[in-house]
Amino acid sequence: MKRLTNHGFTLLEGLSVLLVIAVVLGVGWFVWGRQRNNQNQPKPKPNTSVTSISNTSVASSSSIKVSGTHLLNTAGQTVRLLGVDAAGTESSCISDTGISPGPLNSSEAQGMRAWHINAVRVPLNEDCWLGINGAPAAYSGANYRNAIKNWVSVLNSAGITAILDLHWAAPGSYKATGQWPMADADHSPTFWSQVAAAYASTPGVIFDAFNEPYLGGHSPTTADWSCWINGCENTTPLTLTRLKGKVITYQTAGMQQLVDAIRSAGARQPIMVGGLQYARPCGVSVASATTVICPEMQNLPKDPLRQLIISFHTYNDPHSACTTVTCWNEVLNGAKAANIPIVTGEFGETDCSADYMNSYMNWADQNGVSYLVWTWSVNTSTSCIVGNQPSNHELIADWGGTPTSVSPDGSAFKSHLASIASP
């Protein structure tokens, strides 16, 4: 075919150039239109909400389950429980002063969340729950149970896991006005059957079988550990102020009996178990050639759901008996050997300082251990006195969550949680 030419440029070449120019202009018009359209759309706001503390420590919901040495939330993320004990629900009712000194409402729960708290341990009174042994009618039985149910609901609604703890119990007709060496066979299994049944369908709950067993004092024997797991007839001298030093023989309920009561009621949530020596898990350890043997780990109750948690308490006083990194590592290694997690159900200090607390929290952060400080209570002391528990341990100045100025513990704990909170 003969091509037409113009100054050495063929007609076909000219048509090709025009086609390329048209394509380039079309693409440019399309891109400009898309950009203009996008500019007219509202920009998404950045997510500034706190969803975790130090490697997803705060659960995305209040539901927790055990997986080996870890705790998982509903999204399957590894979490830690970092929070407080909210003292008062174990004592106010039996002393006829109310359900609790605090309001147990959403304002209190939001004050906790402002500290980045994601777990609250709720101490319970056996007599008040069951409405027995002369517990004041206004604050026991159905009234007490309904108040606790509402408080758990408020906590869960704020994204806080509630740990229900059998804190005060007593055998026979004795009033539950303090700590006994072990749970009692007379009432404790019934207590747990009822509590477990009441919360079987509430995922944001963990059970703490018994606060601080102290059979054998600071030197528990093999027989004491056998009693801890299976129950026995106990004659340990009491530490209660009203009955201090008095020896009362009663039938204890072992940890296995309490776990069985919870599971038989249909509850599937995790269960915390605290060892002897006031919830020091390893007790008096026996060193072998290569490892440290922890009696609690050798005597753990059997849970068909494998949802047990070691409850560990530590304070910087002789009552704790586990105040060094060496001892904490012993507990940690024992839990790892048993393939179960640790929740520090209580910790604190009594010397008007926060040094011990900070030391323990730093160790726990490094080792993935959960912790709850004692206690979320209003400090009414005028000054901090070394060894005086209320003036040292009570963290807040009001129920909205203002840290107390009496002792440094509240401010130290709040600041620590803030320092490890994810942005």
C-alpha cells in the first residue's frame, strides 16, 4: 500500500501518535477524577482506644480460658490479668454495715478502667452467700447474691474479668468473720455448688477456690499437703482476732472437693487454687539434683477441663514467706513444669514504700505473670504507718479512682499500668 507523507512523516504514524495522546489524556482524567472523589469522602478517625497492656495484656473481652501456661481471650490472644482486689464484700455483710463499703456501680468500674485494670478479685463470704449462722438478713442470702450478681455484671460490661474468691468461711455454727486454715466441709462445697451454678453461663468469671490456706503455718508437712488436696480433720490454731490461738477441730474441704463442686454444677470457667503458707505455691521445697520440687504441683487437684490456675500471694513481710526473685522463680518454674499459668491473686507491701511492688511487677512483666494488688479501698488514714495494713494497702482516695496520698502504692500501681499500656 502506498503511504501518504507530510514532511517525511507518514499518515499512519500521525494517527498512531494521536491515539497515544488520547489514551494518556483519558488515563489522566480518570486518575484525577478518582483522587478528587476520594478527597470528598470523610477520612476515617484513628483508633485511639486502649486495647492491650504490654503485648496484649488486657483482654478484648472479660472472658478468659487457660491454654497451657497462658491465658487466652475470646480472640485467642495471650493476655495477662492486671488489676486489684476489691475488699469489703467479704466483711461488710457479716459485720452488718452493708454489702460493701464501695458503691459497686459503673462509676467505680470506670474508675478502675481508667487505671487500665482488666481484672477485679471479688472476695466473698460463705455465710452471707448462704444466709446462715446469723448473717444479717439485710445483707445476706438473696440480697447478697443479687448484689454480687449486679457487681459482676457491671465489671463485665466494663470489660473487666471478675474473680470470685471464697475469702471468709467457717465450719458449723461459727460465723465467717475471718480467715480459717482451710475451707470447711460443712458449707464450702455447697457454697461453690451454688456460686458455680449461678455463674455457669457467665463467661467473664474466674473462680478462686479458697483464699489463703495455712495448714502447718510456715512449715507444712506431707500430711498437710494431703489435707490440702483431700480434706482432713484439722486442729490448726486459728489466727482470727476473735478466736486467735484457739484450737478448734473441724472437717476441712480439700481443693479436689471444691473443684469437683464447681465442675458438677456445670461451670467451665478457670479455677484458681492457692497453696499452703498463705498461697505460696511451692511451700517448703525439696531440692533434688537438677530441679526444685513444689509440693502443690505434686498435689494439684484433677480438673477434667484442664482449666486450673496457680494463685500466688506475695507481700514484703514474714507472713508472705516468698519475697525474693529466687523464690518467685521457684514458683514460676513449678508452674511451668505443671503446664499451668500463674495469677498473683494478692500482692503489696507494708513499709510505706512502693519499692517491693515495683520490683515484683517488673519481674512479673518480664515473665508473663498476672497480678492483682491489694486493695481497691478508700484510704481513710491520716498518715502511713509502717506495718499498718490499711494505711499501706488501701489504694484510693475516693471511689472514682483518685490515688491516695497517704501511701505511694496507689500512684505507683496506676503509673506502672499506664507505663506498659499499649497506645
